[in-house]
Amino acid sequence: MNRRLFLLSATAATALGACAPMALQTPLTPMAGFTGPSFDGDGFVSFDGARLGVTSWPTQDEPKVVLVGLHGMNDYANAFHLAAPDWAARGIATYAFDQRGFGRSVGRGIWAGRELMSEDLRVFVTLVKARHPGVPVVVAGESMGGAVAICAFAADRPPAADRLLLLAPAVWGWSSQPLPYKTVLWITARVSPGKPVEPPGWLTNTIHPSDNTEEMIAMGRDRLMIWGARPDTISGLVDLMEAAWREIGAVKVPVAYLYGANDQVIPETPSRQAAARLKPGDKTAFYARGHHLLIRDHQRQNVIDDAASFMLTPEAPLPSGAPRIPRPGVKPSRV
């Protein structure tokens, strides 16, 4: 996900013509014989019979903690491939699934919306808990996945998980975006909602989600990644980010909110505003060398260690010693 892509993709897609309907996935009608949610090889079957891709990194013995991973925009479960083996060695099993519209899951490229994505998360957490009874479950959301997780945990029916780990969550909603950005996007999502656009080359060479060049090249070659997005999908994402920004204070489980000082995707101001709404006692960390993809950066070991500490010993201080995310109006420490 790229913040300038919102404006540029919308501008590129704008065309004269009658308004077209904005697409939104709806629950499927289960096939005859559907017996309910279940794991299914390298996927899982959700509440409506939809099959979503799953990648897991098991522990050698019964895990001490189970992590449910939610990837970011246009990504898929592979987002956790650098961190999960490290966590597995410490007794943390990771199950990550491709959210609807992404990776190997149904409706590729079509926005599923807050309610449907939240329900998939609730169902998946329930399946994981049934597979590992009595083991604490932590949900980790990166970028868009963080926004989905915030909205799910802030709802009246939160997932049955014990803690929430936010990795640079997407909280750059309508309230925080400049007027030209949101105006052009709003119009384009209604004039040509289904015309996918890709970011221009000069932009991809300017905005860096991570300082790990090798990982960025690998992602660019990965056929399960999506490059470009429909304007109505981007509009739906901004709706989701707005809700996450507003509702994060309603999350009742313990939270760790991790953010990088060099994040060029989710701006610092709304991120600081969102973090300031957390409960007293929730943890935050502000990494001076961190970019957007915190668990894929060159400094990722600091984040991986902090995340493992929060999952295994949530009361303990984060081992990196990174300062807390500064409150709005406070000059941040970048040492």
C-alpha cells in the first residue's frame, strides 16, 4: 500500500462517462452439504463456504502462544515469512491467512469491506483456538491488516483472542487526508470504480515501504501480490482506515502498537493520534530506523524481538528499549 498511490491511481483512472456501481464482495451462498467453517489443507473455509488461503509456521512442540497474522493491502500471508520462523523457534506458532480479495482467496481485487473481513477473522480465531485449546491467541495486523483487526476488536463481537499486535496499522482515513486527495478519490471511485491502475515507475522509485531492497524485489516478482488497485477498493480501504483511526480506543484486549519513524506509507500524524487513544498500560514503540514493513526491514530483529516479548510476556518491558510513540504535539525522539 502506498499513500501517494491513492491520489495518483484515482487521477489516472478518472474518465468521462456515467457513474458505474462500486463493487463490494458479499457473503457467498454455501454449497449443498456445507458443514461449517474448517481448515482445508493450505486454506480455511469461512462461515459462508468461501475458501481463503492459509500459510502456517508451526512449532516443534505444542506452542506457548499462537499468532494469527493479517497482511496489508495487496499483500498476502507471506508477509510474515521472515518473522514467523524466528517466533516458531521461541514457541510461537503463526497462522496467517489471505484476506478476501487478496492472494489465494476469493474475489481477488474486489474489496470485501469491514464486516466481511472482520467476520473472517472471528471465524479463523475460533478455528485456531479449537486446534490449540488453552493456548493464548494473539492477532497481529500489519498495515491494512491492523485496521481490520482494530475494527474487529472494537466491535460488539470481538475475536476470541487475548492480545492485539499492531504493526504500522493503516489509520490514514478521510479525516486525515488532504482535501485534493480525498476529493479526487471520491469522484473517481464513482466514475470509473473498476479500472485498476498501477503506480507510475517514478513513484515506486520514490516511496519505499522498506529499506530491505532484496525483499522489495522478491515481492515485485511474486505473482500472488497485487500491483495496482481499483479506485473503489482504495475508497473502501480509506473507509476502513477512518474507522480504525476513530475506534482504536474501544479495543479492550491488551495492545502493542509498533511504528517506524521512516514510514512513508502511513503518515506520522494520524498514527500518533491513533496511538494516543490507546488504553493506559497498552504498549507502543517508535523505531528510529523503522519503515512501514517493520518485520521485513533491515532492523526487523528489534521488532521481531519486541513482538515475541509482547506475545510471551506481555507485562515485561519491550527488549528493544525503543521510546513510546510520541503523543500529538510532542517532538519525537529519533535516537
